[in-house]
Amino acid sequence: MTDSKYFTTTKKGEIFELKAELNSDKKEKKKEAVKKVIASMTVGKDVSALFPDVVNCMQTDNLELKKLVYLYLMNYAKSQPDMAIMAVNTFVKDCEDPNPLIRALAVRTMGCIRVDKITEYLCEPLRKCLKDEDPYVRKTAAVCVAKLHDINAQLVEDQGFLDTLKDLISDSNPMVVANAVAALSEIAESHPNSNLLDLNPQTINKLLTALNECTEWGQIFILDCLANYMPRDDRESQSICERVTPRLSHANSAVVLSAVKVLMKFMEMLPKDLDYYGTLLKKLAPPLVTLLSAEPELQYVALRNINLIVQKRPEILKHEMKVFFVKYNDPIYVKLEKLDIMIRLASQANIAQVLAELKEYATEVDVDFVRKAVRAIGRCAIKVEQSAERCVSTLLDLIQTKVNYVVQEAIVVIKDIFRKYPNKYESVIATLCENLDSLDEPEARAAMIWIVGEYAERIDNADELLESFLEGFHDESTQVQLQLLTAIVKLFLKKPTETQELVQQVLSLATQDSDNPDLRDRGYIYWRLLSTDPVAAKEVVLAEKPLISEETDLIEPTLLEELICHIGTLASVYHKPPSAFVEGSRGVQHKRIPARAGSGESAESSDVGQSGPSEAPPAVIPSQGDLLGDLLNLDLAPPTATVPSVQPSMQMGAMDLLGGGLDSLMGDDSDTLGGDIGGSPSMGAGLGAAPAAMPASLGAAPAVGGGLGDLFDLGGGVGMPTGSYVAPKTVWLLAMKGKGLEISGTFARRGGIIQMDLTLTNKAMSVMTDFAIQFNRNSFGLAPAGPLQVLTPLSPNQTIDVSLPLSTSGPVMKMEPLNNLQVAVKNNIDVFYFSCQYPLSLLFVEDGKMDRQVFLATWKDIPNENEAHFQIKDIHLNSDVASNKLQGSNIFTIAKRTVEGQDMLYQSVKLTNGIWVLAEMRIQTGNPNYTLSIRCRAPEVCQFVYLCYELVLKN
Amino acid sequence: MIGGLFIYNHKGEVLISRVYRDDIGRNAVDAFRVNVIHARQQVRSPVTNIARTSFFHIKRSNIWLAAVTKQNVNAAMVFEFLYKMCDVMTAYFGKISEENIKNNFVLIYELLDEILDFGYPQNSETGALKTFITQQGIKGQHQTKEEQSQITSQVTGQIGWRREGIKYRRNELFLDVLESVNLLMSPQGQVLSAHVSGRVVMKSYLSGMPECKFGMNDKIVIDKQGKGGTTDDPGKSELGGSGKQSIAIDDCTFHQCVRLSKFDSERSISFIPPDGEYELMRYRTTKDIILPFRVIPLVREVGRTKLEVKVVIKSNFKPSLLAQKIEVRIPTPLNTSGVQVICMKGKAKYKASENAIVWKIKRMAGMKESQISAEIELLPTNDKKKWARPPISMNFEVPFAPSGLKVRYLKVFESKLNYSDHDVIKWVRYIGRSGIYETRC
């Protein structure tokens, strides 16, 4: 019997015919008809018109037919909710069937029908099936709870299914446990603040036992769940690791990767001097290598993950270089990933082998791969100094091949090598210049121009070469234009006599004919520098460049940590946090690696804030950052469009040009002033270069700095603080739930002391005494600083107001949401629990005014991804009043500047646990909507800081 | 979790579409077709993100299987599942082809309903599935209660891969040690990388629920026993070439029937096997590999229009053993116009469509040598790009394990039925094949 014939019916009147067949008396004919319907459905035809006829076939004892009808139902029930009801009866009946396969089938299908009316009827059968004697039914019912939760979360909670699901974790059947874990994990993900997956040593033990017994898929569910657990100490961590390591020998790669995830995460807690730590490191390498003999798609997933693992713990795979050698028949996606890892593992010990391989790859066919291979050779040169010479000669060989894209790629990397090892390999410049004509990609052209400019004094015809580029100036990309501008200025400073005309030409092209602000601004700066003080210009433009970093394109550490927690998942394949590609609340929770033992208490607080601003690497902003820091406050008009006179008065000129020019310097790290190459993200050095280039001009033009000094301090210290805003009290504990005790309250910060203001009302019939209060661990360690002072007994209908001072020295645990506080109040009757949320402004300390320079450094140092943007709507305050108001809540305005009618306020906030929050608020006159940009090392607080802004400004 | 699963033919027409999650709409089916199947360039990644929806795909002959999701799923699991799905389908109806899929679409839907619930993979062992999902409609109507609960307990149980009550008159088992030896050698004869990936495949026809214990010459185990004092007589060797007693295994993975915690603690391999054929373990070794053949290439460019190629192969194993199905593939440039070959042994042919000279030898004993020489004439071209010179590759089959692995024992215990380890008939066979066995020239 073949079923393919069902795919071929395309004649007219088909639906009508099918209808007749569906209503046929003959069983066989009915079944045939339903098959045809399913086939049409698969191909995408609309067969919903047959709904009643198909559902009529449901009442049958033929299981195959029944399954087909169910399949149809799942597809169309949503579009025909009223008729879907017709099916309910059969479902309910099937849930009572003596055959467990049928019971399970019914409950499985019912959960897939997303119609409210049906869901209502689902509850009773589901409850029974969750307690069914047959494990097959129970494991199906467990997943069904997750389905139901997806349709109607409230219903699941009200019906108490979550508790039943939790009980299933202790089920005797391993597959039931695995499915219950999967369902609970999924529900917990969309319910971040619930304590659903309340993992404690007992449940962990149960999971680890089930791990040995369940199917490969179940093992994955359990391992993924385990990875979310935070062991209490290193001993627990080690014992879990010991029980997880056997999984590394599983034939299923996903089991292996999930086990690796658990181990990578928990390892972090083990002391490094522990013998077991070393053993574990050794155990991780072989299974990772084995993953590379899996099918290519899995190899790809494995390689993307190994890329992360190598960045986090290079020691694991440092001896395994050879396994990443590219095979001729590998798919291109595997080749590219292997190449990436090869470079990461390259070291002095293996560099000879690596280079030989890379040279081989550079002759392959795939353009992307060849380019990457060439680039890799350059990266090796920068990473392993001993190999630089060999790399350069390899690159020269490649340039001789004259293959266009190889040549271009080689030139780009040679530029990097020049920067890393100045005055060492310049002998090759001549060879490079021969290939000038073949360069057609912006990056390669820019690199070549940089080389010509940088070594202008050694290239006899540098002026001719640069002039040739200048002809088509406007057709070049910005990257090339900027580079050309800088290179010609360099040339002029080196050989002023012959190139005056050239420099005039490029300056006027950049400033007059271009509408690119970066280019124009850089042009103006050079122009003014050259015309006012050529000596200073020389010191600025030809300043010594900072060294470029060895390791390039590393993933930013906090992101890396998060991705390690997501090993094996899509996030680890994309190298992006889940929030970047998942919609809704799912997966937006940021995961963190637990801290190493021994750091004790602080381990948990570092959970929230990785580091304070004080830890900003000092190298990024040198002491002269002063000047830049101050420039941020400049309140100057943008440069005028008129042609600048060649000799303007110095003071004015400087201001004019700095006002517009440096702004871009602050915002974008790929543009640097000092004349090094822009648009080369792989260098990772642009950011450091900007400030380093500035100091030279400071000494030469003191008037600039001095003149600007007076303009600061606009925003700070205006008016008196108005005191922080206190929200009205809300009811936290209903009398109903508190056996007559009603509690309402709010939080306030008064004179640096955090207070919880409570109103206790006795709505019961008896007297209440012996009040006490306790907090659960929370994100910022809030804890009562003293006992709850209710001295007199609280008689019926009496109300009492109490103020409880709070400290922030309590135990810390990250909550969801962050500002959630779980409170227990005890009296002579019972203990009551409630949770409330406090405004984050409670935690804004009085000394939260950051130094301007530090602010600037910190702002830049916090990665862009950590910046969050918000709109505060409907505020009718001018900037001074607003900043005054905010100051009352310890949000300090450090600087203010006005650009084109827009006020920009720069503000800082410090939390009790030392986390700094930096903000920029834009206020446009006449526009009631403020734009707020917040940067913080702990990005999860941004949202809450924003809420405080809104609260304060609106009240 | 997996939100939907689609199967397409080579034209991008949907053959099977099953949606598990509400967030996956019908448009996802088309998105994949347009962006991946009909895309102009070569596939650059097996994972594609289109409009915040992620597609995982694999290809079997010209059939595309795609899993879709909007969540941060376990990517490794999704691919493992897709492979498993292929295994299950193959076990049910043979080759995965458009025709077979169309012929069995009802069955496939039924399987998809069973092995994937709300996107969570469930038991997908064919042995268990076949007890209640069959091609002749579903059993179940006429099953007894006992039969039903036996099915469910097998599907969900600890030993999901084997059912109770299996009986054979003759208890027999076959062990195949199948190795593929991989090599990448430089033109100068330096080993750039070499490894053996091996599999132990077992066919078991055993009654009851037998408890098995498998032993091999794993260095770690032998060394541990060596300390105990008993050593087998050294130097005794049944294999070609090597006289070593134990081998260092870099890593191994096991079928889910093997008790991993026991392997981790005692390094002993114990299990209750599935009935019939399955893969007991995979392993990988890199040390002391016996490379059965050495290829020595010599390529000389004579002017712009002629190449001279000479390739010598040497067999490197015991003279009493015979290698079979030997094939050497020598790539030729794209602008080859004619080839003359002379070989001492076997047959050699220039295959223009494959751009290679293929030299085949049926059999070759150990410690022998053979050579081929060829003159390749080239058309003059003005293509500046040099010929990439792909490596010379080789295929062969030898009757020993290039890793040196030896099966020491496979003991069978079945306490409930009255047969003992001695009554079981056991067969062991070693086959070494070439994996990617390449020499650069």
C-alpha cells in the first residue's frame, strides 16, 4: 500500500468529493479520505471547511484513523473554536480508556488544542493522568502541564498543577522525572521570580540519580537544568562534577556538551590548587576532540562552543592543535570555524605547524576561507613574536601570486604587523607599492594609504602615490577618505616643502566638499593645528602610537561568561545572548558563572556588579584625560559652515573646532585623531589611541585647556536638594491572607538611612502581640537594622505605624525582579509571608557624585551593549528643575551642555553595593519626552534606575 | 524547544510539516524554502536565523530536514534529534527519498507525534517504537492488558532498548571491530596528523536479559592489572606489524546501554545489550597507529603544458595479510588535455569528469611496493591562478585493526535462564578501512 497517491489530487470540486467520502459508511473509505485531507493540509491547502466531517470520524476504535483526526484537529481547532468543542467528549472518554497508549494520546493531543473552552475541560483528565498508574501516561501528562501553561498560565497555577509537577521529580520512573524537569524548567523560564525550580541538595540528588537511568534526551533535560543550580560550596560543586563526568563518554553529542556546560560552570567554584581541578581539566579535552568526528552539522555546533571554551580556559585544548587542521572535504562552515580556533591556540610551541597549514589553505578555492587564512597568518605574526619574520615572508610569497583578494587581504594584515613591530619590516614596502593598482577594496586601500603616510619619509614618490588616490576622493569610502586626509597631513609634516599644495587640496576637499561630519571635523582640526602651531601639530599627528593588542576579536568577558552558561544552545552557536534573538521574556534572564570559593560573601555581591568603576583600567584614560573630560561639558555652537580663515584668532578657533570635533571622538571608537588607521576593528586599538594622542597638544596649547576651564560646572550645585520622593503606602499583606493582619507600607531614604514604613492593622477579633520581622536574602542585602518596634499589643481594629530602619549588610542573593524583597512577619498567631518591591532609589547613596574625568573614563569603558535607552514621557520641567529634583534622590548631575536647543545632562548614581550607574538625559525644549541613556556594568539595574527617574520626575 | 519540523524535497516542496509550538506559523515553511533551499550560494551554515526564527537543517540525499524554533534551544540536541529521526525512518522504510516519504507520510506523522512531544524528544529507540507503531496500522486494538503495559514500561523504562522474554535456541553474538584510519601526510613523508576512529559493532542473539562485560587491551586496564603481577607472554601478536600489547585510547563513547558511571570509576564496560545489531562503542586513538600504506608522490612540472607524476605505494603490515579494494586517486589539473599512465600492478584510468587518475588494485600483500607513473598534458591557459594541487587520496581495506585494538573477552551472564558464558557462540572480526587518507603533493 502506498500513500503517495494522496499527494496528487488537484482537481476541482475536490473538497466536495472529500466531504462525501468522509461521510461514507465504509471504514476504509473514510480512512482514505482523512489521509487525503492530511496530505492536502501538509501541502498548505486550506481544508478547514471539512472540519465537522473530519471530527465526525473521531469516534472510532481504529487507532490509526483516530491519530489522523487528531492531527487535523491540532491544525484547525484554533480557526474553528466552536466546532472544536464537539471533540471534547471523545477526549474525556479516551482519557479513561483502559489502554495507557490511548489515555496518553488523548491527553497529549488535548494539550495541543489551543482553544479556551477545550482547555477548561482538560483540567480534570490532566489531573488524573498526572497520577496515572502507568508511567507512559504520567510522562506525557508532565509535558502537557507545560503546554497548558503556555496557553493559560493562571489556570495552571490555580489548579495546583505546578505542585503535582514538582512531586513528579521524585517519581520512580526516570523518564517521568526527565519530562517533569523539562516542563518545570520551561515554566520557570517564563516566570523568573517564582521559586518553581527550587533546586536544593535533595532534589539535585534525585536528578543525579535519574541521570544514570533515563534516555539520552532525558539526560540532556536534566543536565541543562543542573546547569542552573548554584552549589553552596566547593565541596558540593565537586561532588556534582564527579557524578556528571561519566556523561562525557555518552554517544550523544548533546549529552556530552551539556555535561561540559555543567562542568565548565561548576569548575569555577573549585579552588585551583585542588588536585581534582587538574583532573577535571584533563578529562574535558578528549570528549571535546571526539565531537569533531561527529557529523558536520554537529561539528559546527561543537566548534562554535569550543571557540568559547578556548577563550575561557585555553589550557584545556592547548595540546590539541592538530585536530583542528582543516580537511579538504570539510564543509566550508566547519573550515572557517576550525581556522578561528587554530589561531586562538597558536603559540610559540606549535607556530611552525600552524603556519605551514595556513599557507596551504591560502591556495584553496573558497574566497572567504582563503581571506581568513591570510588574515590568520597576520594574526599569528602579532601573537607570536618569534614567528613574525616567517609570517611576513609567507605573506610576501602570497602577494607574488597576484591573486587579487589574496593581495588585498595580505596588505591589510601587513599594516597591522607594521604597527606591532615598528621599524622592522619596512623593507617590504617596495613590494607592496607595486600592487597599488590592484587594490579595489576600501579596507585594503586604507591600509595601503596608511602605510604610505606612516613611512612617507622612506618612500620617494609618496606624494605622487597619495596624489593619485586624491583624484577620485569623493568616490572613496569614508574609511579611505579619513585615511587619505591623515596620510597627507603626515606627509606634509615630514616633507613640508614639496607638499604644501597637496595638503591644501585635501583639507579643502575634506572641509568644504564633504558632508561627512567625521571627515569635516578631522579636516578642521588638522587645518587649525597646522595653521596655529605646526610644532604641536607634529606632536599630535606624528605621536607615537600605542601598541596594538595581541589577542584580537575576543568576546567581551561578561558576555563570554554568560555564553559559557549557555553551552550547547543556540546562544553558543550565534555567540549572542539569548535576549538578542529570543522574543518575549523567555531566556532574557542573564546567567552567570558562580564565583570561586574563598571569596566568601563578596562572591554573591559580585554577582550583581562585576566591578566598580574604580577598577577601570587606568591605561584607557591617562592623566591628561582632564582635557577630554572637560570637553564633554563644552557648551559651544557647532562649527560654522563658512570657510575658515587661515589665521583665525587662536582662542576662538580652538573652541570652534573642538566643540564639534571631539564629540565624534567620544562616541565612536573606530575614529581616532592621532593619525592611526581607522576602520580596522580587528586591531582593537583605536580606543586607546585617541587619548594618547591628545597629551601632546596639551602642553603646546595651554590656552585651549585654560579657556575651556571656565565653562564647566553648569549643572552642579544649583539650588537645594528637595529631598527624595516617597511613594504612598500600598497594601502588601491582605487581611485575608494574614489571618486578620493587614500590612501596608512603603520605603523611604531619609538622611542616608533606609527606612521601611509600615502600617499594621488588626482586622481580626483577637489581640495581636509579639511582632517580629525577617527578610529573605535579596539582591542588595537589605536587612532589618533593628527589631520591629511594636511595643503595645495591637487590639482589634487598631492601626499602628512603625518605621523600621534597614541596613544593606544582609546576605545577598539575586532576585527576579531585581528589587524584589520577600518578607516574613511573625506575630502570636502565625508567620506570614509576602513580597514587595522597593524603588531602587532607596539604594542611591549620598556620595554618588562621580568625578568628571572618572565619569568619562567609565562611560567609555562600559561596553556599548550595556547601554539601555528609555523614554520618559510627559515631563514639563526644565532641565535645572529636573536635575534639582533628581538630586534630591541622590541622582547627581555632573555636567550639562546644550547643543542646538537640546540640554544634555550627565548624571551618576552610586548604589549601596558600590555599583555605579551612569546616565545621559536629553531634554529638548518644548518636548515633554526626555530621552534617557543608562550605562552600567550590571545592565540589569538599568531598567530599575529608569523607573526611579520616572517616579521622581513625575512626582 | 523545537517548534516545528519540516521535510522538503529538492525543489523545496513540503512533504511533511508538523508544528509543535504556537509561535511557529505557516510562513516559516516558506521562509526556509526561499532563504535556504532556493538560495543562490552554497550553504554557509547549518543554522540559519531568519526574522528571529532559527532553522536547523540537514540533508539526506536530496531531501531536506529542517527543525524550527524561536527559543534558545539546545542546538546539539536538535541535530542529534534530526539524525535520530533519519535513523528511525530508515529502520522503518529504508532509504530516505521523496518517494519513500510520500509513501509513508501517515507513518511519519505518527512517529513524529510519538518521538517529539511539544518539541521535547521522547524515546526514539526503534526497537521500542516498533512494538507499537507499525507500518500495518497500529497494533493495540487486540492487545492484552499485559502486552500494553509491557510496551509502556519498555518505552519509559530504564532498559528502553530491550524487551523482556526474548528467546533463542542458539545463543550467539558477533563482534565487529571496524576502524577507519585517517592520515594527512606532507609531500616529504612527514605525518601531519593521523588518527583512528573505531567502532565496535555488536550483533547479539541472546535469550533473556543477559548481563555482558566487554574487555579489550586498553592500556589503562592492562597497566592496572599489570601491577597485580600477571602478565601475558610479551611479544605475542596476532596482528600485522605491531607487537604491542596494549593501546592508549584517547577517548571513547558508548551506546546508552553501557553503565557510564561504572566505566568512569572502574573502566569496565558492562551492559545489557539491545537485541540484534547496534553500535556498542566508538573510540579514537592517535598513538602508535599502524599506517597500512605509505604514498610517495613525485610531481614535476615540465614546462607550462606538461606534468610528470610518479606515485609509489608501500604496504606496511605482515606479509601474510592481504589488503583489498585498494584505490589511489591522483588529482589532475582542470586544463588536462591528455594522460598516459603506466602502472606495474592493477588498473589505472584517467577520469576526466572527476579530474583524477584512478588507480585500482584488487589485492596486495604486506611489505610490498608498487608504482605508477603518468604524463599529463595540459592546455595552455592564461589563468593566472595556480592549480591548488589537491592531495592524493587513498582507499583500502585491511583485515586487522590499525589502532592495535584487540578484544580480550566478552562475557555473558544470564542468571535466570540456564545458559552460561561457555554456551554462547562468539565471533570476532577486525576490519580496518581508510578514512580520509591523504598525502599532499
